[in-house]
Amino acid sequence: MDPFNLDQSHAFQEQKQVVIEPALSKAAFDAYTKNPSLFKSLDALLLGKKKLAGFNLFACIFCEGWCVYRKMYKLAALVLIVSAIVAVSAVYIYIAFFDASYQGKRHAIAFGYLSMLALVHIPFGFIANKLYFNKAKADIQSAIDQDLSPEYFTAQIKSAGGINVGGFIAVLGISMLIAKLTGS
């Protein structure tokens, strides 16, 4: 293909634009997630044969950032609040029962982070894919219920799904700023 030939380039772009029929199908999920391999066990999930969709390491590590990246903003706020409650509670418990010296406070902060990791982040890594699958399924079903033409259906699920890279970077930046301000 000649990149300078506009007719060929335009034809190639038209060929890549896939129109999806309004249905809960693998094509609809692929268009929604913009990642064909995200739900490897999609058939088992759709049929209800599987309860979870595997462990998601990135969701475990980045937690709130992953939620924002996947456009699940309410869940990101909930995870942030629960994480903060767990971490702050763990710090106060450590200080109350162990050591309140300067070195003890540093250990208390580490204890808070480890508690947050064990009680929030790791369990979240196990349920994250299932939560995202349920969101994708609900958004696709909502688009189906609107009785849109295939072209509008495809555009609707692509805009509802996908990713928010800017939000993810913002969450990471804010997290680093908070860590720097708290001296962690």
C-alpha cells in the first residue's frame, strides 16, 4: 500500500471501521474494552459458568488509578475512601498498641500501607475484572435497549467503554504528591 496515495489510505481506514450488531457479543465487548484479549473467558462469564475473571495485577497495584483508567469513577471514589479508612485506622492501631516514637510513626505508616494492600488492594485485584465485565455488560445492554442502528450502537459502546489515560496519570500524580507531602 502506498502511504501517499490518499484513495488507498482512505479505503484502508474504511475497511478498519467495523460496525457491530446490537447484541451482547464478543465483538461488542471487544469494541467496548478496545482490547480483544481482556476477557479470555468471555463465553463462560456470559453464561454464568465462571464467577471471577482472573486476577488483575494492575488493578491490584494501581487500584483507584485502574478504576479511573477503566472509567469506573464511582468505584474509584469508593475504593479510595475504603483504602484511606483502612490505612488511617491501621496507623492509629499501630501507634496505640505498639510504639509512638518517631521511628514507630514511620513503622506505623508502613503498617498502614501494608494493611491497605492486604485488606483492599489484593482482594480488589481478584474482583476487578468481574466488576469491569459487569460494567461493560450493563453499558452494552443499555445501548441495546436504546434500539440504535448498528452504526450508532458501535459509536455508543466505544464512547462508553475504552480507557481514560489522562485520568490515570492524574491519579498517579496526585498519589505521588500525597506520598511526598506525608514523607512516605
